[in-house]
Amino acid sequence: MNKRVTRRRAVLATSAALALVLAGCGREQAEKGGKAAAGSVAPSVEAIEQRAKGFSVGPSMAARVIYVFFDPQCPHCAALWEAIRPLKSQARFVWIPVALLNNKSAPQGAAILNAPDPVAAMDQHETSLRSQQGGIAAMGVTDEQKAVVEGNTKLMDSFGFGSVPTAVGKHATTGETVVMEGSAPTAMVAQKFGLSGG
């Protein structure tokens, strides 16, 4: 194999890897579903902490908190759910359901959020999605519970985020607010937020 072919394959592999790193369900998909265009308020960890409703994974008293906006119907959100597992001892990850992609998003987000064990419900949901079963059933979800997910969606929209998942937190070393749109491998998530390992 000549050097030119080898170099071309390396470039293609790098491009593919970058595409996987930044993979997310984009806002253009949501807008096709009739969602309004996003606003332009600067992302604020404090605003998310005060206004968003989510469930936590990791130590409840962790010094570091990272908020993750996700749509239950987003396969890239499922990938980030798996990628974050090795990091959950270093930070508390608050998963915030939003409804961007289709009419299953709000009821499934509400069902996960209101489950007796939201982490187990999320695991069950993601297993169902990966096996192309559509996710968990959302029977008995009330309008009030769906309204919480819609409120999370409005908050996400107010920041102008372009895709799900979107993770927001403060860098462990610099204290600066970090926004990561799209899924990424464990090591890249750790690097982005100043965590160790991965």
C-alpha cells in the first residue's frame, strides 16, 4: 500500500472520529418538529441549578456538578450516558430531560424523572432504545409531569444550545463554565471538564 493511500485513510479515520466525538441530535431536527428557534442568554450553571428538574448520578455531596440536557429519543444521549459511567465517582451528573425530537420525548422524560429509581429507569430505557424497542412505556404520565420536561426544554432553548446532549458545568481547575454540545468518549468528557482518568 502506498503512502498516499495510507495518508488518505488516516485523514478519513480522523474525520470519522471527530464526527463521532461531536455527534448529537441537532436543533434542525427539532425545528422540523415545530419547535421555536432558540434564544441567546449566556449559559449559567446557577440558572440551571435553580430552574431545571433532573435526576442525579454520582455522589450527592460531590464538589463538581455537571448538568446534561438530554432527549429520551436521542441515540447520542444514550452514548453519553454510557461514556459518563466511569466518571461518576468524580462528579455528580444531573440528567435533565427535554422534549425536542418527537412526541415520545416529553412522556418518556417525565416517566424517567418520576420513576422510583430514575437511574434504573434510564438504564432500562437506554437498553430498550439500543435494541430498537422504542424506549420505556410512559403510561400514566400526567400533564403536570410533562410540563416539567417542557419547562426544561424552554430553559435549554433560552441558552441557544444547538443539539442534545448538551453538558454544562464548571471546569474543575479553572472554574470557568464549560459547554459541551454532542456526545463524546469518556476521555474527552474528562478532559473537557477537568476530571481525571477516563
